[in-house]
Amino acid sequence: METILTVVLAEKGELLAKRGGTLYCVEPDTRASDAIRTMCEANIGCVLVINGEKLVGIFSERDVMHRIADRGLRPDELLVRDVMTTNVRTVPPSITVEDALVECTDRRVRHLPVAEGGKLVGLLSIGDLVRFVVRDKDRTISDLVDYIHGHQIEV
């Protein structure tokens, strides 16, 4: 039995639609400093690394901290290909919110690229998923309060 929390993303498209249509992507030969600038200007935590139309990696704040800053390297002297995360797995649009949260937790990642038929269709962050869960809980609480108050017996 499917609960409200396990709304299929492909069926409702709610999370991907609310996330917005902009996918920030860079090529592997982009300077790390340019990718960081893109992330700062867009106020995002990662950019997808695309070679042609193929997802080849993800470059995130974590990569900046662990692969550049922690090693004392200069981002203007590095290419994204040298410091990106390459073992990126995608999830299908049919994944449930609960399963997406499990994926984030099990993989210890904050971003899930969404792909269908080998084509990138979106990106979900753990923040998107948590906001969905919180809004869903708020709706449930509101519905229960309305139900309780709507069925009180007046004396």
C-alpha cells in the first residue's frame, strides 16, 4: 500500500517540477574555478559534468573542500575532470520520495541526478526531498485537525 510519502515522481512530477527546469552543467575540461563561480552565482551545491550528452560526473561543494581546499590546490589551475566525483549513479523519475531519501543516506550524497532512458531529466537534492516530506506532514496534520474540528459534537 502506497502512502502519501511514496508519491511516484514520474506520476506527479511534483518534485522535479518544483525544482525548476534549470540544470547547471559544465564540461570536464572546464576550469574548477569557473565551475565554482557558477555554483556561487546560482547558489547551488553542485554542477553536473556532461561530455556531449552523457553524464560523466558531478562536481560539488564536497569536492571543492576535499579535493581542492584540503590539499591546498588552486582551482584556477585545475580542470573539473581532475577533481569531480565520477562514480555517479542516476535514479529513475519513478523513484519514490522514501527511496530517494534512502539512496541519499546509503550513498552519503546530497544530490541525485534523475535520468530516464539514458537521458538526464533532472536533479534532486536531499533538501528538495526533505521539504517535500515536511510539506506532506504539514498537510496531513492540517487535514487531521480539520477532520477533528469538523466532527465535534456540540452540547
